[in-house]
Amino acid sequence: MGRSALFCSFAFLISSLAPGFSGFAPLRAQPGAAWKDPSPHTVRFVPVDKDVELEVLDWGGTGMPLVLLAGGGDTAHVFDDFAPKLTAQNHVYGITRRGFGASGYAATDDPADRFGEDVLAVIDALGLKRPVLAGHSIAGAEMSWVASHHPERVAGLVYLDAGYPYAFDNGRGAGMAEFMKLQAPQPPGPGAADLASFAALQRYEERMNGFHFPEAELRAEREANADGSVGKDRDLPGGALLMKWIQQPQAYTKIPAPALFLFVNPHSLGRWVDGSSDPKIRKDAQSYSASLSALVEKQIEAVKQGLPGKRVVTIAGANHFVYLSNEAEALKQMRSFLSFLSGLPQNASPR
């Protein structure tokens, strides 16, 4: 499973990409359709561009609207277990980025603008007034784009281990090129028994990393065989667009909206490293972790100094998917920040 091998690889800071992106088949009627997603959301498709509709999940809830944006390679279903725990305080939505999952796709020469405009198009279609955006990993770039270009459209931002140079870069933090040079040691891939079912694949993830992804997310990335076993990676076109996005970054030097930056440092490489008896794996993991921690700390300091007044919280020993590996702490920090935002005047000026 490519995703497991990339849990903490900052070489791309994209959580899971299939090996090829040559084809695209909408996932609204895939093999294994008899399986029903247990997450309590409704699904709708929102037009955002010519011949492009995005999958939007609605978990319901009351209060200020909260829109969840997945990391690169993921769909909104990655929040299937996390999102319902926020509905007591907020009305929670999730957007699947173009080119992934059930969302449509069209190429663009300017992915930074296009991805940001897609988010605004969904906000408009849903009739949301100044929602909070919460994004994981590369979604930090989308949030910074929206806040930089249209600060009046959002009430606040939550960066879930998403405050890296693609989201904020004033020249004082670690450069994206430095992160991309790092190569994390890779865990062993799933065997035949681990691919016997999606539940078996989730158990493999638990053994490797101590948490697992919602089944709907796994099904969005892997085909389901007729016998219920896990098939090959889906070929989706979004990866090529994300590559272009990374290669043509916009430098965001200001974040004109209230924001919570939730960083992870040091990052956990997973249970498989802790339980390994291979001295080379342990040595490589220690070297990688030391290099990564130094870069992350440099970026954290750049955010603190360059964005005074923003909330910056560091969680030690979590996975890059902090809202899954350390759900309770992520929820605590988000709820506190969302309560703060709900107490602000709705017409407060962005800052």
C-alpha cells in the first residue's frame, strides 16, 4: 500500500498517490458498490468548472460551518471517522479535490488558482457564510490561497500539519527543496493476507502505524475485487495536477485570517520502526527523524515570528495524519479554536 509507505515522507508531502495517473473512472458506480459507507454523511456533487463536479460530503451539525480539505491524494472520506466528532459545535462538510475519488477532473495550467477557486465555488454553491477551513498537509496551500485572495470569505483556518512552505514562506523557514530531499525508511508492504479484504488492510495499517483509514477512503484509492479482496491502485489523474502544483508554488507571506497551526514534531514513523530488530532500519529512521525535526522546528519558528497572534501548537510523536493518530488532542485543539472563533463578531475584520 503506497500510502503506508508515505505516512511521513516529506519528499512530496502528499499522503498517497497511485503509481500511474493515465486514466480516470468516476467512482459513483465502482465494483463493490453493494458495500455501504457507514459514515453519517450525505453526498452531493457540486459543479465548479465546465464538466467538473466535486464530491461534497455533509455530516450535518449546528453552528458555524466547517469545511474539511484533505491532503494530497486523499478524498473527503479520509475524515469519515473524524468529522462526526465535530458536529456538536459546527456544521461539517468535506470536499474531494478534482481528479480524486468521485470528483470530476479537467486539466489546468494554473493549479494553485484553480484549486482555490474550486473551494470558493463549493462555498458559494452551499450558500456558506464565512466558513472555517480546516485542511491537512498540502491543503494548507489551498487555505492560504483563499485567505490571501479573499480574506473576507473565511472566518478562520486550521492547518493540520499543513503549515509548511507551500502554505507560508517568508524566506526564514525551511525551504520546500530541503523537505523534498528527505527520504523516509519504508515499511514492508501488505501481503496477500492483508489484501484479503479491506478490513484486513485496515488491520495491516494498525500494525504498521497504530491507526487506520476509513474504509471508504481505502475504496476510493484501491479497486474492490469481485470476491471482496483488495485490488490494484486506481488510476486517477489528480496526481499529475498535484505535481504541477508543487512545482509551481505561490509564496504566501501573510495569512490575513485567524488561524490555528497544528504542527507535529517529532513525527512518528510508525509501530513498524519501533518494533524492528533491523539495525539499519533503526539507524536510517533516527537519521531521517533528526533531519526532519530540525526542518520542522525551523518552519515552526518562522510561523511564530512571521505570523504573530496566530495559534501555534506542536504535538510530539504523532503521525503526519495527526487527526487520525492523535485524534483526541487534535479535537481538543480544534474545538478550543472553533469556540474562540464563534465568539468573535461575524463582521470582524480578517487579521
